[in-house]
Amino acid sequence: MRQVFYLPGFDPREPETYWGLFRRESRITAERRGVAITVGDPVRSADGISLDWDVRSEADGDATRVRYSLLRWDDIVRARFPRSNLRRLTSLPGLWWRLWRSGYLRRFQREARRFYRVIVSVHQFYLVFVLASLGLAVAAVALTPLSGLPMLAGAALVPVLAYAILALVMHLTRGKPLYVAHLVDDTTFTHDHAAGRETAMRERLGPWAERIRAAEGRASEIVVIGHSSSSFLAFECLDRILTVDPGFGRRGTPVTLVTIGSVIPWITLDPRAEETRRALDRVGRDGAIGWLDIRANWDWLSIHLRDPVSASGLPSPPLGRFAVMRVEIEDLIEPDLVARRRWNLFRMHFQLLMSSRAPDAFDYVAFVAGPMPVHEAVERCRTQRSTAASEEFT
């Protein structure tokens, strides 16, 4: 039985949302590819840190069984998103001053390009919202009957009104198309994690790493998948295992790390992310654990210019260490849908977790639940890529 450990990104939704997405896309994949795929009911683990379900597929008489385990950290996300504007207003100036002063922003811009523009633009939107709320509050006090209030009372009323206006604006822009509150709070989480101030997530990774380690010898293969912000949480889990068990992945059970929509340099370029960089350096050089980085140039919420080790300012990994798969959006959805969804950045960010319309293209469900072992598919991808490697990937 194949054991898949999936780590979602910074998402406050209940984990059953991902089960529903997987089940829906499995039906589409089964129809498009002419295979039988059965997705079992989800079960929350007794310790509350995972949602687990079984997947069974059958193609040409060959059956494949998969145990799919999803790390739950939606509760940690909800504790940080949405934050109050008071917390944002008091924390963001110090954070951005630190990032600018350390030279992080310049390095981040060089490695991320479009993702850098998204993050900076969202914070600029937030600054505009703050200033506009303050301006509207001043106008409300000065240009309405409220102008008759005593000067001190009017001055005291301005910040109260501004805060109320800002709260309304942030509520309205919390979701698409801007996702201002989401990305602002995600940025703070990322750099708090880098600096070691985010303790809840680090505590959650401990038992999750032990669960991954315990699957060795029981499963036919172990696949650890990190999407979005979990691209760095995934290799941190593996580093925890290698720290206490350097032989992990060398005793007959293949172990593969798959990063999708990776944002690794977002955190590793932070000078305070010393622990995360050490973890990346260890896992990035451990050839016993395969690593596939699935990249999409059309995904503005990912970083995909080169391998994450070099992009993080660490010595380049061995040639051919990473398998790289680039996916074209037209292979996944029809051109008319591309035109409609292109600027829905979060929808596009999740597209790699969905079925593909092209039968020979990457399809997430077929990848994790199909007959070919994931480690074999990754090795084939790595070998093919190595024969045509360029400086971008080495």
C-alpha cells in the first residue's frame, strides 16, 4: 500500500474540503482516463492532527491501494487569520523595516519576481486601505454634523471611525479577487515561523514527522507532498526524521518529497530562518530521498525560477538532485477557462491539485493513486531532465 502524506497550505478551511476536492477530481480523472477510482470516507485521527482516507484504483486489471493522510493545521491558521487590524497595524511596520534593512526584499525580488510583486502589491493595498479609512474618517468628522463636536471629541472620534471603516474594507477584500487579509496574514505567519516565534506549527510537525517515520517498512512507498506554504513545512518534517534517524529512506521503503506551488525562498531568504535553511540543506543533499518539484509558470503564487537550494543562497545541490516537472495550463483546462480564471490567483494556485484534460499530461489524482509507483515516476522525470540540464536547474 502506498502511503501519501499531504500537507496543505495556509488555509483556514476544514480538512474535509480537501477530501471533497480529491473525490470530485477523482471522478473526473476516472472518466477521462478510463480507470476505476474509489475514494473512501474521511476519518479524523484520534489525536486530531490528520484526516485520513483510502483510495483504490484499477487499470488494466492492476489494482493500486493508497492511504492518503492530510495534516490538519486549519486550527493554527484560524488563530492567525483573519487577525485584528490592531495586530496588523502594530506588527507590519516592524516586519517590513526588518526585511528591508536586512536586504531580504532585494534578494526576494530577484528570486521570486511575480510572487514578489503579488506580496508587495497586497501590502500596498493594505496601506492604501489604512490611509483611505483615515481620510474618510476625517472627512466624516469635518464635513458632517459631527463637525459641531468639541475639538477633542472630534479628534478622538477619528481613529474610532477609521478603524471601523478599515475593518469593513478588510472584510470585503478578504476573499477574491484581492485576498488582502489572507496574504498579509500569511506573510506574517511565514516570517514568524522563520524567526521561531510561531511555536504552534513547530509543535504540530513533531507528531506528524513521527507518523511519517512509522510508515517505513509498513508501506510500499512513502510520498510526502507539500503544497504552497507547506513546501517548506514538508522538508522540515523530513529533516526532523533525518536528525534522529539518518538511515530513513535507506532501508528498502522508497521515500519521495513532492513540492507543488513551492514558495520555499519566501522563507529561506529571511536572515532569521537559520533552522529552515539548515533543514533545506540537509534534505536537499540527501540523495536517499527523491525530490520532485512541480512547477507552473502561470502560477503567480509560487516561486519556480530555479532549484530551491540555490535560490535560498545555499551551495548548489549535486547535479540532477531535483526532478523538475513543468506543467502547462492548457494541459489542465480548456483555453476559454484559462482566459476566465487567469487572474483568479488562488484558483490557479490550486489547479495543480486537479484533474487534467490532456490524457498524457500531469494529473494529480493519477499521479498519487495511479499504478506507477511515485518514486519510479519521479526517477524517470529526474533522469530525463538530467540529460538536458541547464544552469536554471543545477
